[in-house]
Amino acid sequence: MPLTNNSLVAQIFYRKGMERSNHCGNSAGRIILKKFKGIELSEGAFSKKLMKLYHQNKSSSKKDEYYDVDKNGIDTRHWINFAKYYNLGLFSTNHSDTKTVANILDSGGIVVLHRPWKRRGSYKNEDGHYVVPYGHFKKEKFFLVFDPGRRFVNQKVKYHNGIHLLESYSDFNKNWKFKDFPRNKEMLIFYKKSRKFKIPCKGRYLV
């Protein structure tokens, strides 16, 4: 599936080289930050911010080294620290069907489909993850960022497909059906805390 540009996503998020997998999670976080807080950070500045937040809330796990953003991409711990710092709501669920996603997007939320490398992965210390962020601008076109992310496997970083920007929900449904993703997917939902945001599925609030 070819990359398609989208006028809703600033050029900072779409440029030569962005299809490389090492841009994926970073760009996803910056899109979330731009939509909800109006803050634009460079790729390097965003990575440094995530690592600073992570070290401030660092666990004592032996796998802490795997959480380096530049080396291993963004992990759930980074998303949690990110949401707390910027006062964003963050909700987790496994009910990632198309209807649920559509309802969340139409309500102005941002969804991140997040699959741990290991089955039954927790929010702590996974070796690597798939991350698929979605965004929706109310009264404007829907856009999708498909981001398989990177995985740390057998002491090596495994790279996957890069970013795809789609201009409509029908494009997503046509090109990336949910059957293409593994069952029991974890879905992270970002939303503004200042407004009432109804989550149309069961799950738990992380932040």
C-alpha cells in the first residue's frame, strides 16, 4: 500500500525518510501531542523528552535498557509517562473491533493499537511491541498512521514496515482489516481529561 499525504498532518510528520520504521512511534506521539496540546516537538526533542520522563519514573527491572527510545522504539511505559506528564487520559482495552474504534475516533479520541511481542504481555518490561496509532479530527478527514514499530528479539532490534497515512476510514477498512492483526490486541485510547469522554467498551483507566 503506497504512502498518501494528508493535509491534516503537518509536514513535520510527513517527509522524506518517514517511511523508515525508526520514525514510527516517535511520529505517533508527536501527532497525539500536536492534536491535544498544540505542542510541536522535533523528532530528537520528543525522544529526549520521553527518555527524561522514563528515567524519572524508572523501575528496578533488569530490562530497563530495552526502553531506550532511539534504540527500541516507544513502549507502554513511555505512553503512560507521556500521558501523565501532559495530563491526558489513557484507557486500555482489548475490545479493538472496527465499530468501537470508529466510535472513539468520531468522539475525537486517538487510538493506539498495541501488541506485545510476547503473548499476554503486561505493561512492564516487554522486549518489544507493535504500535498502531490512529487519529481523527472532528469535522475533518480521518487519518491513520500505521506503525508496526520495532521489536527487541534475541539481542537484536527487528525492523518492520513503516508509516502509512490514509485519508479516510474506508481506506483503512479496505487496506488494513482487523483480521490482519492478532487476536486479543491491546488498544490504548488517548483523550483530553478536561472533557467528558465516554469509552464505548470495557477496559481500565491507566492514567
